[in-house]
Amino acid sequence: MVRNSEYKTVVFIDDDREMVNVYNSILERKNLADYLVHCKDGQEGITYLSKLKKKELPDYILLDLYMPKMNGFEFLKAFEKLKNLKDSVEVFVCTSSRSKEDRDKVMKYHFVNAYLEKPLSSEFLELLIKDDINLQN
């Protein structure tokens, strides 16, 4: 597939493989699946992002909070240290947690744009990829 340079790339960091498969199948039907990259936990996400050149960086990261290996909180700490990334990529925390403590903890990071409750709609992902959405704080 030839990528449309107007579309945005999203890295989805979440251990819920079933949800990722659902999103991928919906996006495939709309020829947008190539714009969604999946990492199964925070460690895989940091490793993936650290290897990218500036021009290859995603536009957005959708981050779950509760995952094995490296959770979302640990990811945010590690991500904050990657100067070239935190100033270039928008982060959306998407979680099933309704905890005010969790929300307050992640929103302290200036590069976190929003705290979203799961499940995210496939329409939201499509709008994000097509850059038809603006969730600036």
C-alpha cells in the first residue's frame, strides 16, 4: 500500500491483542491499517520508538496504563527522557481505569494530550489517522 502523506501514524501500546485485532480489521476495510502500529507493552513501545529516525516518528501514541512488563506509568517516565520524542509525538492515554489518581498522575506529563476511556471507537482512530480530530488540552 502506498501511504498517503496527509495521514497520521498511530502507535498503539496495549496488551489487549483482541482489541488490536478488531481495530486492525476495521481499519483494513478502510485501507488505513498501515497507519496503526501495535506494541504489546511499554517496553516494546520504548524499544520501537527509540530506533526510529526523526522523520519516521509517529504522530500519535495511544497508551494503555495497565500492562505486563512495563506499564503505562513506567512508559511515560522512560518516554519523558527521550527528548527528541516527547516534543514531537502527541500521547493519548487510553485506559479502562476511571481512577482520578491515575488521571492526575498521567496528566502531570506536559506531553500527554488527553486521558481517554476505553474502548475507543474505530471512528476515533480513523479521525486520528486522517487528522480530522483535535483534542488539545
